[in-house]
Amino acid sequence: MTRHIDDLPERIGLLRDAAAARLVARGVLTGQEEPPLVAAIRAAEPIEDDRSRWDVRPIRELLDEAMRRHPREERAQADAWLAPRLHATLRITRAEAADTGVWNFLALVVGPDYLVWRHLPTRTKDGETPAVTADRFRGLHYKQGFARLWWAAELFRDADDYRPAVVACRNQDVLNTVLRLDIIDHRPTARAVTRLLEQGTVTIGREVNALATAINTAASTLMYDVMAPDDGPDADGLRQWIDDCDLAPPASLDTLPDGPDDGPIPSGSVDTLVKQFEKLFAEAPVRGREAAGTTP
Amino acid sequence: MKTAMPYPTPAGEVTLQVVGAKVDGRALPLHMISRTHQVVALHEVERREWDEVRLELRAELPRGELSAGAWRDVVCVAVLTEGATNARTTARLSGTAEDGVRTGSITLTRGSHRSRAELSLYVVATVEGVPGRIIGGTEESWIVDLQAREPVRERELVIHKVDFRNTDEEWLRPYRDAPWLIETTGEMPTVHLNTGFEGIEDLLEGSGNPVEKAVRGMLAAQIATEAWTAMFQAAVDGLDVEDGVPQWPTGWRDRVLRGLVGDVFPDLSPADALRELHARRSEGGRWAELQPRIHYAAARRARLARNLGTTVRTLERSGEDNRR
């Protein structure tokens, strides 16, 4: 059961939480039925902006391609492929992305079958029918199936360079744990985390979780913004990139697209935090790792 | 900030004032900035399209104490955040000729904010050789409200007036007999007020004599009690649990929980109260026992007792007047 690209509306609309809640039926979560297309479209509000950034078609093309490229047993890897491309296609501000209506619409109109493909559990206990959790359809930014990818690309990219975001999305524990932390709203902090992944300081899930806990706890007494200054993204650079949406070709399926050129993260600040986080991680308790200094 | 830190912190108070604001270079009228409520209201900015707001800030730090203490490289940082947009902007304030006073500005960009930004202040220093230590800050943040018409802190409910019988919102039609409905699934909790219910609008909005006023107060308190109860239940139902520990939600759910737990569990700290709520919600029986306390907390918040008291008093008076 899939949404066919030619049956979809041309434009993204806003599907309010209350309307979305009524459309997420049990059968939708198990993949046995699709959310009613006509009812979902009718319940959505139009967006007053006729630029191509709200076009449905390029996004549906990406979903179809992601499912084509990744075998079902490796579907988690589709996250790292889709996140930067979704972000580069859906050129919106954080204020616009904070509107859950956008994500509800993508989930219930554009790609319900994608969410089932990506998130339906393969096993369940006691022979229950497997079902996707409702928060993949309508939920918080780090849970909802499309929002989490867009936000991961947004929060982990280094200006127009999506490579750090790809690194982040290859690790499900980063998406599940780190993405929800407020501390990564500081760009050098987010970049330092992906640097630690790149250099192999942290790899497996429990290391990522231990690191996340350690740096999040330390942030209650240490202010990373002062230790690692960042003038922040350049709003004009982002605005320019969004305004260019009608000029840009579709995001490449094979090479990584470019994101908004809104000012690189100061590398000196990232270096400072990498050192700091290495130290915090070395002292952090990791399940299965012997605590530092207690070797018999 | 009164949390105990594992290193010396100054005892004196830190304050932050927003002393001015400019919207794309034009000064925002001062009545849009409320020092009492610590709120900046941006909704009624005359130009609907704007790109950025620059807030002029003035902070006061404990005079003398900081220069005499064990703190080096003291910096003062304003932080502007919004949970919904994951926005975080910081700005350093610089020293002035006046002892203990720091000033500066911070810029809020339109694309990074949606409804309510929080502005707080941190004092950071090198302590015992460790740089970047947070040694103080404002106890209560300022709110920069992008939707409020007036600088008022509380904004907990949306009142949506609609005739349930004749509305495009099909789901409301089956409830056409109901005077109101409360919905808590959205971004903001909403009271749908059925204008098709004869007389309800006049009752809630007219001026009228003291009896009518009293009845209006009663009705409003009744709706508010229901709304608070529904919001509280919805906030508890939606709790996110990490490693078995319930997390404080964001937005209105956070405000509702924090606002009511004190009356639901008067003997517990907010964190313990949250754990207790979650534990009881997970095991059905003890949740039911909690209902009277939730209802009590909601009714208090809705000022039900006060409104009922006023109504009784007013009715007595009007009865006496009639006999005279």
C-alpha cells in the first residue's frame, strides 16, 4: 500500500494536531490501512506562500527513492541519506519547522507508507500485530518520523556542509538521545559531538548515551557558549538560500547537496569543546566499560 | 539562581532589565515592555513583516562582591532561547562606568522564533582554575512574546468562538448541544465556545447588573476548572519517559504541570511530584484516588471558590433588595 505520487496534492498544507490525531487510526499504525487522503487534504489549511519550497512532489520523489535504495533490513540507513536531502528540499526557517502542522501533513498525506516502511517493528511480543508508535506520525521534533530528520540536518550541519549531519544520522542513538538535548542548540557543541563520532572516540550506543549524559550534566555548571563562542548563524545567508528555492535544481540523489551558507562554525570553538568532551567522556561511567581508575 | 554549586558563587542578586527594543531599527513603544511581568510584547508591532528585534539590556551584578571574590574573567551573558524552534542566541554584556552594571543588546531574528522566546542572564567566570563556570544568573526569565497583544505573562488558553452547528470544522457538529468543548491535543489548549448555544455569548460578554456579572464569573470559573483539569490530565498523559524518569514537558504542558503540582502534592518537591504523578498514572487504581486533588487544584486555579462566594453574596443582596 503506497501513496502514489500522481494522486497527491501539489502543495504542502498545515494539518493541525487535533485534526491529525483523528486521522491516526490503529490500522494506520499497523500499516493495514492508509489515512483517508481526501479527508486529510480537506482538513489541512493552505500555506500562503506560492514558492516551490512547499511543493509536495520533490519530497515524495525522495521518499520513493529512499525506499528503492535501501533494503528493508537496512532501512535505518535511509535516515542518513534522506535527512540532508529533505532539509535541502524543504527550505524552511526554524520558526516554520516548529509548526507541527507541516510534519503532520507530510506524515498523513505525503508519506504514511514511508513511516510504516521505516518504523514498523519487525518483531513483537506475544504475537501482537506490529504497529508504529503514534509519535512517529504526530509527535515531538525528535520523535516524529520526518521532523527528526529535518531537525537532525538543521542542528548538526556546519553551515552548507551536511557531512556532520550525515555522521549524526548514521547513529540511531544520536537521533534518539542527543537530538532531544537543548545543549546542541549551540552549534559548536553539536559539531563537537559529531567530531567525537568521526574520530571514533564514541561509537556504540551506550557510549553515545554516556557522552550525552556527561556533557548535558556538565552544562549545568559550565557554559559552553562562553568557552566556545559562536556568533551564531547568519540570518541573511539562510534567507538567501530560502529565496533561491525556485532557482535551485532538485537535490542530487547521488552526491550530498549543499545546505544554506549561513556562516561556518568557528573551528577553534569546536576544538575547545572536543577536548572538554573527551575529558568528560573519559570520566563518565559507561555500561560495560570499567570505570576509570578502578582497575584492580 | 539558587542551586548549590560545588564551587564558590556570589550571594548577591543578579537582575536583568530590557530597557528598550528596536524592530528593524525602529523603537518599540515602551508600553510594550512590562518590567513588572518581565514581558516584551511583539505582536502589535505596526509593521507585520519584520526581520529582527534588537533588545537593549541592562544587568546589575552584586557590586563589590565580584571584584573581591575568587572569580576571574567574569563575563555576563544574555541567552535568548525558544524550545519549539531550538533557537539559542547569546550576547555578552560589557561593563560600564557604573559599578556592577553591564549593558548590551541581543538580537532576535524572526525566522528563528515562533511564539515565546525566553531571555535569561548568566554570570560566568573562571573559578579555581576552571573556565566557563556558571556562578550566577537571573531567577526568573524574561518572556519575549511574539503573539501577545499586551505584555502579560499568563497565556494559557485559546478561546475559539464558533457556532458548532454551522462550521467548516466538521468534527464540532455532533456537539451542537454542548455550550463548550475543551481540546488539549494542539499547540495551545483551546476552549471551543459554541456561539450557537443561545445566550451564552451575551452571558459571558455583556456588562449587565451585579447578578449577571456574578453569574458570568461563575460560568467562567466553571469553564476554567474544566479546562485546567483537562489540561493537567493531557499533560500527564503526554509525559515523555527517559530511562524510567519522567521528563518535564515543554510549552503549556510544562506551565500547567508546574502550576498545579503544588496543590496536588503540597508536600513534595516539583521533581518528586512529577515522578509520583507518572507512577500513579501508570498504575490505574492510585490515579483514580488522585482525582479529587486534581479537581481541587484546578478549581483553585480557576478561582472557583471566590467566584461562587461572590455569586452567593450577590444573590443574597439582590434578594434583600427585592424584599425592600
